Amino acid sequence: MSAPNYDAELNEFGYTNKLKRSLGGFHTFAAGISYISVLTGTFQLSYFGLSLGGPAYWWSWPIVFIGQLLVALSFAELASRYPIAGSVYNWAKKLGGQHVGWLAGWMMLLASIVSISATALAYQNTLPQIWSGFQVVGDSSNSTDAAVNGILLALVLILFTTLVNAFGVKLMARINSSGVFIELIAAVLLIVALALVAVNPPTVVLDTNGTESAYGGSYLTAFLVAGIASSYVMYGFDTAASLGEESIDPHRNAPKAILRALIASFVLGGLIILLGLMATRDFSAPELSSSGLQFVLNDALGPFIGRLFLLAIFVAITVCVLAVHTAAIRIAFAMARDNALPAGKLLARVSPRFQTPVVPAIVIGVLAVALLLVNIGQPQIFTAVTSLAIILIYISYLLVTVPMLVARLRGRWKPVKEEGRFSLGKLGLPINVLAVLWGAGMTINLAWPRREVYNAEPPYHWYLQYSSVLFVGIAAVAGFAYYWFVQRHKVGVLAEHSSTADEDETIPVG
């Protein structure tokens, strides 16, 4: 396929490509897997699953994988047909119209900015354990000192990801791919190391550790809460398609990258959690409920080996934040070139020197830093907001899969039969139906106003416990109200990004 044909489908959106195509297959795969980042997610959230569901929470990992695989398969079809910047935004717009697209893009953008701040704070749980010198402010045993120090470390990381993204996608891809390579090697070595020190049989995953007692003897209730830990990890695979306008042969590479990133994350993450549980010597240790697998590393492998793997986790956190920042920039750029955001012309400007949207990189970095300030005096509020960001991502995915299902049912789904394009064929409809049901069920489970999720520590406030409903409702209603009354009257592809092709009335997907 000649290079000009890579941009053919952009005409259906009214765009001409202003970005530089320089990314290969591994670059797009690396973007997806670093966003998911199993080393970051499994270690950062294992304490939550273990404290609320015991070792049996492991079963949530394959369950969430199967559900997210249904979504990923649907996205792979879209990525094969529309490998485009701001994937979720443009897919929702193509399938459900401009209003649905804007809402999906707004929720994904808001969630991504919060995720940058939240993931950057993971430095605090890792770096001081590697070397005490990283605890610059006070004593890590003091919650206020830990919060302030976490902000300082996160500030450095966000500054780094802002500069890397501003200096071009090629630099970002090189750093990200190198980091992912290190993360994958470390994950494999970690699996081997944990297997060598295992003291429990695999059947440990059948042990609930008595966690059902907090829910009147119902482990299903405990499991639904503990399983949120897995739900917080396996998303962001659409990033591979969001770099489509900067990728070589994206119609083939993007679908493969989406599926490979999710599958690789499932296999590696599942084995790390399983073998981590098998290597745990004392499930009653209080450190397990606060540090999770990070405690297991030092306890089972010894401080020196544990620190080596913590270094790998440090790399994983770094490239994870880099990938989330990159994805957020593409969403902002995609919406801005439709003039669907304030200062659209400025946000959609592509630097002629670096051939990347520099202004969105800086603006998103500044907003992520501003969000960190909330964590100084009210870390519990920030924890709640972080949880809510994940709900917004699941909703934005639904705003793609639901219109996609409607298009199928109305006969507006026109497959493009071209060799090498990913297609679900006759399985498309049942997979799409299941993807919608999964997304809806998971959104309800995530948003359920549980005190242990949204107000786990005193002081207890009703608005924190019900913050899921309040925050999502305010984010959706306030954001859409601004769009409806102010911005929608200005929406239209900016002249410098516009092509002259008319949009097709049908939805050809292959």
C-alpha cells in the first residue's frame, strides 16, 4: 500500500492528515501495553483486591479480561477501518453523531487527565522503597508528608512526559518502546523469581481469607468489590488506534496492537498475581492490606532482589504516564480540529518543527499538575476522583459500542472486504451485544456507592460515598451543557485540517 492511501479514510471525517507517519507495529503495541501497564496496575492495586476479597480476588482478572476482550474485538474492527487520532471520540462521532462523539471525547479526556495525576502518584509507593533519599519531605509514615512528597515526585514525572510529548511522537515512541521492553523482560523474570520462592499451591486462589464475613457471609458481594482492582487495570488498549495517523500501515497494525496489548497484559498480569499469591508467606500480615504485592516482593525475594524489581516498576509507571499523556493529547487534538473545544485553533496547531500538537501537551500537563494539589489536604477526595475517572472511561467505551450495535441492527454496517483488514464477520453482532452488556454491568458495579471504595477512611461524608453518582452526573451534565449552549454552534472542521471529500452516509467497516 502506498503512503497516500493510509489517509484515505480520513476524508470520511473531513480531515487531511497533518501528523507525521513514523511509527511501526511495535510502537503502537507498546503504546497500548504501556497504558494498561500490568506492573503498575497489579502492584498499585493488589492491596485493594487482597484486603477486600482475599486471594480469591484473582478470579476477577480472567473475568475482566474476557469482558474487555469483547470491547477490544469491537474496537479492532473500528481500528482496521478508522485508525484515527482520538479514536474513541471519532468512532463515537462516526457511529452516533456529533453530540454522542463530543460526550465520549469529553469523558475520555477528563478521565485521562485525572489518570495522569493518579498514576504519577504511584511514584510515592515505589521510589522511597528503592532509596530513602526519594522521601524528600519529612517521614513517609506521616500521611501528610507522604502526600506532599508524592506530589513532588509526580510533578517531576509529569514535567518529563510533557517535554517528551512536546518534542515529537518519535521521541515519545522510542522512550516508550524501550520502557515497555524493560517492563516485559522484568515481568517474565518476576514470574520466574516468584515461582522459585512459591510456598503455596495454585489452589490458594480458592481462599477468601474470611473476607465474606464483612458482607454477611456473601463472598459474591465481597468479590464484586475486590474485583474492581482488576477493572482498574485493563483499559486504554484503544491508544494503539489513537496513534493511527502517525503509524505506518495502521489498518493492519492498529487492530493487532489493540488485541496483543490486552492479551499480553492478561497473561503476564495474571501470572504475576497468581505467583505473587503463591509466594505470600503470611496472608494475615497487615502490610499486605496496605502495600499488597510490593510487600511480597521484599518479603519473599529479599530486599536487594525486591529493589531491582521495584526499579522495573518505576520504569513501568514512567512509560504508563507517558502513554496516558500521549493518548490525552490525541483526544484533545482530535476534538480541537473539529473546533469542539475552547481555543480550538490553538490546540489543533501542529508544530512544523516537531510535527506534533505541542500546546495540548503543555495544557494537559498543567491541568494534571493542578489536580495534584487536591491530594495535599484531601487525599481521600483524590482517591475517589481517581476511581470516578475509570467509570468515565468505561462510559466512553459504551458510547462507542452502543451506537455500533445500533448501526448493526439498523443495517448501516457495511463491511469493507479487503485482504488483511480485521473483521469479526458473523460473530460481530453477538460480540457487540455482549460488549454492551459487559460495559453496562461493569459501569454499574464501579459506580455503586460503596463506602469501602469511595469513603474507606474517616471522616465519613455522604457526598464522598455517593461521589460516583454525583461526579459522573456533574461531569456529564455540566460538560454537555457547555457544549450544547456554547461550543456546538462553533463546531466544524478547521480550514487548515479540512479535506473536500463528502462524508458517506453509510458506515463502511471492515
